[in-house]
Amino acid sequence: MSIRNFLFGRTLATHEEGEQRVGPISGIPMLGLDALSSVIPVFLSYVLSFVFVGIYWNNHHHLFQAAHRVNGRILWANLHLLFWLSLMPFVTRWMAETHFASWPVSLYGLVLLLGGCAYFILSRALIAYHGPDSSLATALGRDVKARTSLAFYGAAIALSFINSWIAYGLYVLVAIFWLVPDRRIEQVVGRGAD
């Protein structure tokens, strides 16, 4: 099983099937628009987490496409990334169930921040192993995009105690930032194949 399959499976498996919302009259299920409005925070939480897992999946794939070999340090850095990403289902569910309360939104951001740090460490370990003149080092450069994302996560964590929706908005902004295709690795790897 690959890291990608594991992460997608964990993200999708966290939502319990058969959960029923009960309306104001005990025992009568909510089937109308009231039921829909009560699950919007849950939906938003899971959509954002799915997008982040997809972003990591794509970037992880590209990162290792540019790598020609790995060592023990790289494998441990990869496991470090996997650890933080494996916490996504937990913080996603907590944030969803509390309808974006400050602490869960803050912890969600902390997991994103530490996952981002782990990805940055992984990319630096790959560059260190392949050398500063490698195609990977050329493609990533100073990696301003990753550093900016980490700063946004930090700001969102602090802002979650003022307004958790602003923090959520910053998480969405980072996701949009990464959804814009990053062709740096593709371009460098493509040139090397010519």
C-alpha cells in the first residue's frame, strides 16, 4: 500500500456511515434543509482536508519523480511527513463536530503547519542527498511557496482564537495557492529527459 492510498483511505474512512441527525422532536430524523444546514461545517471540513491530502499526494509524487535515489534520512523524513498527515482525520473530525470552535481550528492549523514543516524537511533531505546542483535543487530553489504557506498557517493558528472563520479562510487560501499548478519540478525533470 502506498502513502497516497493510505492517506486517502484514512481521510475517507473517518466519516461514520449511518450517522443520523435528530431534530428538535426527539427520535424524528431531520430530512429537510434544516438537516443540510447543520452539516455544512462537517462538509466544509472534509472538503478542505481532502483537498490538502490531494495536494500533498501530487507534490509528494512530483518530489520523488525528481529523486533518483533515497537513503535512510530521506525515508525517516518521509515517515515524519506521514505521521503528521495521518492526524488529518482526527483534527478534521474534531473541527467538524465543534462547528469550527477555536481550539479545534487551531489544532487543525498546527497539524497543517507541522505537515508543511515535515514536507519542507523531506525536500531539503532530498536536495542534500542529490546535491545543490541537482535538478531537484534547481526546481525548488528557495521554495518561497512552501515558506509562505508555513507563515500563513502560523498566522491562522493565532487568528483562530480571534475568529476561527478567518483562520479557516487562510487555510483555504493556502489550498488555493497550492492548487494553482506548480510546474517547477515538471519543467526541470522534463528538460532532463530530453
